[in-house]
Amino acid sequence: MWVTADGRIRQELLADGRYEEARDGREKAYTGRYAVEGNHIEYVDDTGFTATGDIRDGVLYHEHLVLYREGDPRIAEPGDVTAN
């Protein structure tokens, strides 16, 4: 599970090559498939939209988003307004 620092976006990369992305509490806001080659990820949304991501130093850079592994101390706890 990958999460933005503010916790608003959560992206789960499933073992079967599918992904589910929740945004602002809306579960499965985006779903589709993904493929990994090295540290690079290619996404194809179920609507046909494509995107890419790269994992560098344990951080997922997905288009304009920066996501951290769930449990990373950089992720805000619910109700925490002091997070980066």
C-alpha cells in the first residue's frame, strides 16, 4: 500500500497485476492494471488512461504524486494537521 503524506490518496498494487486507488475516502476511485520493470511502473486505468511511476529510495513518484509505503513516519495520522 502506497499513501500520500496527507493520507488523501492510497494506492494498492495487488499481486495479480491490478491496482486500486482511493482518493479522499472514495474507495476504488481508480482501478486498472500495472506492470513493473525494475523500478518503473506502467499503469493502464480501466478507462484506458495511462500513467507511469518510478520507485526511488523507497518513495513512489507517480506522475505528480509522491507516495510512501504505508507505515512510513512521513504519512500523517488521521487528524494530524502538522504533517508535511
